[in-house]
Amino acid sequence: MEKTHHSHYLEYRTLFSIFLLLLMFTGITVGVSYIDLGVFNVWISLLIASVKGSLVLLFFMHMKYEGRALIFSFLGTIFFLFIMISFTFWDVSFR
Amino acid sequence: MASHPDESGKKLGMWLFLYTEIILFGGLFVLYAVYFSRYFGDFKESGKTLNRLIGLMNTVILLFSSFAVAAAVTAIQKKEKKIALTGLATATLCGLIFLVNKYFEWGHKIEAGIYPNSEKLVSGPHGQNMFFGLYYVITGLHGVHIIIGMTLLIISLVFVLEGKVTSERFALLENSGLYWHLVDLIWIFIFPLFYLII
């Protein structure tokens, strides 16, 4: 009976700190874009975007506190996304 | 025996849908990546013509709206209806401001003769044509998602107001929130790819 609705939620303060972190990373990614690092700019901005995305996913979307079904199905999706990206580049680079 | 609403089942269903959205935008990002590696120079030049300030503003607006929705989901569970309503209204307003910014941004580009199949793009460098083609498709599709997300937020707001979404039963609000966060998540990747290329 107790499991029909779980009531785990994050406090406003926690959510607001996540928002501030996201702002900080946005500032960093804009700042870094003014420094010319060649190809590394792309990788750094993608890395920062992934960190920001993970914050949104884990806290705002509550994934950190979900059960196995959601965690593994999400990782499965990312795995297939990875296959799509890597196989496409495998094809394009060796044509 | 009374049937219990299957809250976790509803959430799983929403996530399954979100996975298809991730693959949809993932596919477009792959397309972007392939042409980026092929026309590196043209993409660099074209990215510089986008207004970074508007891009940054829209990023902050979406991040804040995501926070507002997350706060609304917390509020409904704490039975703080007023905060939940404020959060949802704020997020919807943020979505509207985002779209107004986008309207001016697109309008400015269209005025400059940069739109799909325009004379300037067709006769210009091929990489530039690809960049703006992808720009319009990806930000356009994202804009459609903003409109759908705003609709879901407004429906949730009305249901909270009418007491149909409560601390016992809030799957609609939670799932609308998940959708809104995904739209934010996609923008987090769009912003550096289009606006911040050196």
C-alpha cells in the first residue's frame, strides 16, 4: 500500500543550488568560447553541456532517485545513441 | 478492491516517449556533427553571425523555467498549492519570452536574406547553406517542443487549480515537468553547437 505513491522530493534550496550551478557552467562555456583552442573548443563545450545535462537529468528530472527500470532503460537509450553516432562516423571517416 | 492509480507506470510510459525524443534530436545532432566535420570553416563563419547574447538569454530563461517547474513538482508534494501554481505560471511565461526572442532572432535573419532556399544561401558557400538549414530545422523543431511543453504546463496549472492534481496524484504535473526538462536539456546542447562555435 505504501508503495503506490512514493513521495521523495528535493527541497527548494537544493533545486535552487542546482540552478546556480547550471548558471555557473553556462558562464564557463561562454567564457571558454572566447579562447581559441582550435578543435578542443568543440570538445570542451560538449563536455560542459554534458555536465549541465547530467545535472538537469539527475536532479530536475529526479533520475538520481529512480529505480532500476528507469536507470537501465535510460542508459540503454544512451548506448543506442552512442552506436548511432559512432557507426555514422565510422562510415563517414573511412569512405 | 479499489484500484490504485499506477503512478510509476505513468512515469515509465513518459520516459519511454522521452527516449524516442532523445533519439530524434540525437539523429539531428549526428547530422550536424557530420557536416560540421566536413565544412568546418563555413560552420565557424556562419556561427559567428548568430547573436550570442540572445542565445545566452534564452539559455538562462530556460534554465530558470526548469527550476520553476522542478519547484512546482516539489510544492505539490508538500501541499503548497500556491507555490506550485506560481512555478508553473513562471515557467510558462519563460517559455513565451523564449519564443518572442526566437521570433526576433529568426526575423532578423530572414530580413538579412538568410532562410531556407533563399537566393543568398543557395548561391553562397555550401557549408553555410547546410549550417542555416540545420539551424532552422533544429531550432524550429525545438520551438515546436516549447509550444507543446507550454500547453502541457498550462493544462497542469489548470488541473492544480481545480484540485485534480494533488499531493496524492500528481503524475500529470510530474510528466509535464519531465517533458519541459527534456526541452531544456536539448537546448543545453543546441546553445554551444550553434552559438558558441569559435
